[in-house]
Amino acid sequence: MNREETLNRLEEKAGDYEELFGSCSQGTLLALQETFNLGNAQVLKAATAMPGIALRGETCGAVIGAMMAVGLAFGRENPEDWPAVQKTTKACRKLCKEFEVIFGSCNCRDVQHHIFGRSYELTDAKDMKAFAEADAIKKCRLPAGKAARIAGEMILEDSDKKNAPEKME
């Protein structure tokens, strides 16, 4: 599979998993985990309450899932590894900026407004029902897929740099 096919498949898979789990964070993360062999089931489990940060309308779970994958790909394993902190933070800031270009914000309420023309209070039974009736599970494929694609592009770019032949002096 070439790079574009990999990214297209990743974006599609994130949307499929978002529908399966009903969770943008887990859908995004699992697609990236499988595509790039990152983490394990425990990491996926940790993303359970991340949609809108526990349904509070805060950071979009797709962004959180993508950031978790970036952390798995670039993050540090020991406290002295400041270059890994810088690399991971820079990548996650870029991810957020690119996501904001598409959806206007990384905030779940704002992303909902972008997609549905309004936001929903997802802890309110009446609003949750309206959210479901607005076909949210299908429509929330879009942020999950885009966040996964943005993270996937960064992971592939990093891999390309690592695998590039060294230049002769």
C-alpha cells in the first residue's frame, strides 16, 4: 500500500471504529494503534472516558485519541528524555492546529456546532437522544477520521526521516 492508500484506509478505519465503539477517542486511537503497531489494549482502555473529556464538551475525543497515538509514537519513557517531550509536544500542537483548520476548534462543543449546527449536552438524556437522532455516530466519523489522518501523516513523515539514507559528505 502506498502512503495515500495507507492514510485513506486509516481515515476510514477510524470512522468505522468510531461507529463501532460510539467513541471518537477510542475509534481514532485504535485505528492508529493497528496501523502503526502502537500500544496495547490497556492503552485503548485508557481512552474510554475521553470523548469531550468525559462528555463535558471539552477537548474532542478524536484529538485526544490522536494525541495519545502521537505520544505512543514519539513520547518519552524516561524523565531525562526532553527531546522526546519537545518532539511530541510540537507534533501535538501541529495536530491541533490542522484539526482547527478543518473544524474551527479542538473543543467538542465547537466541533459539534460545526457538524450539526448546534452543540449537545451529552450528559443530558434529552440532548443525548437528540444527538443520536441527528445521526451523530455516523457524522462523528469525520473528526475521528481526520484526526487519525493528521496523526498518521506525522508518524509516516517521521518514519520516512528515520529510514532516509544518510547523505554523503
